[in-house]
Amino acid sequence: NERFHFVDPVAEGTTLALERDSWGHSLADASWAVDEGRVQQAGQVFVWHGQPQFFPMSDRCRNVFRAHDYHRVVRQTLGATHFSFHSAPPPNRFAGERSSRSEATPG
């Protein structure tokens, strides 16, 4: 299957679980929900941490992502990872945090 893959199979499984559990939300809405702290995993606010991705262009590289061990970890992570979406962030989500959303004072 010709697409980008996360190098880390746990990141691949986590992202697939997020896609599965965001059913009914557009990609933009799901992205904003994560950014605004409205997505929880195991009762905790889910924080996105970017991970390296790879687009395999040769059979040798594709075989890395077709390997049984890679898929086993992806499946285990996918089965064990569940997200819930909420209409509002939990209280104090941004307490003590400088939000990038605050407007800069023109100077």
C-alpha cells in the first residue's frame, strides 16, 4: 500500500486508533480537538508529538513496513489504544501554559 508510514510502529498504531476514534469528525475538526485538549486517551489529555514518517519507494524499503513484527506492534497498539472526543477541554488545560493562540500586541 503506497503511503507514508510512521517509522515507529507504535506511532503508526496510535495514529490509526486516532483516525478510527475520530469517526464522524473531519480531519480539521479532529486536529483542532487535539490542539485544544479535547481528546483524551486513558483519561488523560492526548498531546500530539510528531514522529518521523517514511515513504518507501523501493521493494526493500516497503518490506520493512510489510514485516510481521511491524504489523504485530501496529495491531497491538491499535487494539489497546482508544480516544474520546469532548466538546470542551478539561478545566485548567492551559493553566500555566503560554498559549500560541493569544494575540500579539501590535507594536
